[in-house]
Amino acid sequence: MPSQHQSVDNFDLLHEIGKEGTYHLLYPPPQAGLAILALYQKVKSGAFPQGRFKEAEIYTALENSKYLINADEYNRLPQLKFNSIISDLQVYFLRYDSDEQLYTLKDYADSFCKHAEETLLANFNPTQIEVICNDLRIKLEGCADQDQVSQWIHTFFHAFKPIMKSQVYKLERQIDQSVQEIRATTQLEDTSIIDILKSIDKKLDTLRSQNDELRSAFREMKTINNVLEDRLAIVSDVKIADDISDVRRFFPEIKYTLNLIDKRLDRIQPKLRQFFGMLNKPSFNVKVEKFLKFILAHSTLQNNKKIILPSGVPIFRFRREASNFTIFERREDLFPPTPRLRIKPTENIAEKEKGIASARRHLSMYKQVEDYIGLIIAEATLTEVCFSNWFFKIIDAESGDIELAANVAYALIRKAQQDKILQLEITREKITHVNNINLSLWEMKINYPA
């Protein structure tokens, strides 16, 4: 198992895909890609018995997308062109049976088409995500050993991961479409632009609520993350432990993407509503101007004093007489409050001494921690230090009490975070106390170059 994991770690994706022709074989040109999609659709619909088809079907699929290649080249050498494309597709996309002279789609072709299909057809359904997350948690909590945890990761979690990503991508894609619709409104010249922008704003509100729903549906992931952390205690296989770490890294990635969606909405919606104001302002000014012209043209003056507005225009009173309120003054000396006796708490000497003793004990422990840290670092400047030796030595000195040893370990880790020179390497090698088999820890190697 470790050797296989090591080979995966040494795999250089860019180097391998950069080898001559590999990229174009994995990602075919548009004509070949559309042909594979057309064949996939026919296989899925049952047009080909047992998913097998003849070479003529491939020719038909390629010919239907011939507008994507140079027309002159196609007219001159269609046979040679198609044969070359089919030959390339047989590497990753097509499987040929020479006895029956039939073709089938390889697994890579199936996943290639299915990914595009699921991406474009993904329907937003946070309820489904919530049900799946809840089911994942229940199955994980039922895992009693590392093999069951590994099976959970590869059977259930890997099936859920693309579903969750497709839901998030659906939101991102809808936001991109909304931005394109906003940009398209700049080409419009009629009054419908405001109605269109209002509908886009409403859609963005819906996307925000959907993002919140997805967060709510995703709440089970925090529980799953905690359960996985607990299951690390029963895992001794390095590969399974790395798989658990990969799963736990997935949750922050999704949360980060959901936060980015919120930020995009926060940037887009205020600008969109500001755009509303800019568009509505000329319309408002025109209406006000027409109203004023109507008032001036149809109003009359009565007795050279009172203005009579046109019929149908309501009269509003802008000036109102101020009301006189009676103020009741509350005198502080009329009903003085009854003085209350202040009770001085009695001092508990025993509790006070107990608190002082506890504080002194903690201060003494801090001093001991600093002394041990100094000794460990002094030794680390000379040679590599295995912390387990010091850990058990401190425990023996404290008559089996683990508190001081644990505080020294935490202090070392904090110092390594602050001091970039101090080097800590935590291995999964389990070191057990000589006299107490129930007391063990992972080895931590310390180096402090002088």
C-alpha cells in the first residue's frame, strides 16, 4: 500500500499530459468531441443494441459536425480525415471489436459526456443535498474500523462529491448568466430595460436565498468532519489517513466557494440598484416637468389671493399648527427612594487560600514548562531530539501526572509556529511508555539549527 501511494505522490500531471499528443487525445477537437456526445446520446436512448455501433455511425456523427472543420479540406479528403479522427479517439474514447467490427464507448468517454450533461442539467435541490448529507453521516457513524471508513470514502463520499459541486456550480453559472443579461440591457433602447433589470434583481435575490439554503443543507458536513477526526484514532494505515484528510479538506473548499458567491452578490446587487436609480431619474424628471406644466397651464387665481388647482389634483396641507403639550415635571425630592442597606460580603479565608494556592501552582507549572523548553531546545541545537523521551521522563518525575508533560508538548508546538528556525516533525510512529502500556503518543522529532 505505501509503495502505491508513493507512486501516486510522484505522478506529475503536467509532465504526463504535456507529452506529445496526450492533451489532444484526452480533450479532442470540437468536431470529434461533438461526435462523441452524439454517440453517447444515442447509446443512452437505446438506439444502439447493447451500446454497440458501426463505423458508419461514427462517420455520420462526424459529418453532422463538419461545419467545425475547414470545408475545403473536408471536401477533398473526408475519408482520410475521419479515419485519422477515429484512430485518435480509439485511445481513450472508442473501443473496437475486430471480430464483429463494432465499436463501443470506453469508460472515459462515458464520464466525459456524463460530466458535461450533469453540469448543464444540474437542478438546484438543497433538500436532496440535506438528505444525502444526513445519510452520509449515519453511514460514517456506523463505521467501526479503518476498512469500513475507507469503504465509506470510496463508495459513498466520492459519489456525493460531484453532486455537491454541481449544486454550487449551478449557483455560480446562474450568477454569470445574470451578469450577461445585465450587460445585454445596455444594447436596449426601449423602456423594457427597467422591467428586465427588475426581474434580474429578483433572480439575484432568489440566488442569495438558494445559497443560504445550501449552507443550511450543508450543516451536516460539520458533524461529518468531527466524526472523521474521531475515526483517525482507529486508523493505522497511512493511505486511509491521507484519504480522510482529503475528505476533510473538501468541506472548507465548498464553504469558501459559497462565501465567494455571497461576495459576488454583494458586489453586483448594489451596482444594479444604483443602475436602477440612474435609469429612473430621467423618467422621474420628465414626469415632474409634465406635471408642473399641467399645473401652471390649468390652475387659476381666485380673488388674486387663492390658487385653485385643476380638477382631480388633490390639495395637501404642508403647514400645520404645532400642538401644545402639557409638561409634567417630576421632582426628585418629592418621593425619595428608601435607602437600602449595603451588605458587605464576608471573606472566606479557606476559599481565598485555596485560590491563591491554585494560582501559585499554575505559575509554578508555567515556570517548569519554560525550563523544560529551554533544556529541550538546548539539546536540539546539538542533535535531533525525540520528544517521547522527554515526555515520559516528565511524567515519571511527576509521579504519573500527565498535565505538565502535555503543557510542555503544547508549548513546543506553539513555539514552532512562532520560531521559524525550530523544526518539528510529527510522525505516525506510536511510542508507548515502558511501564504503562495505556500511555502512548505519536513521535515528535525536534531540530533547532544553531
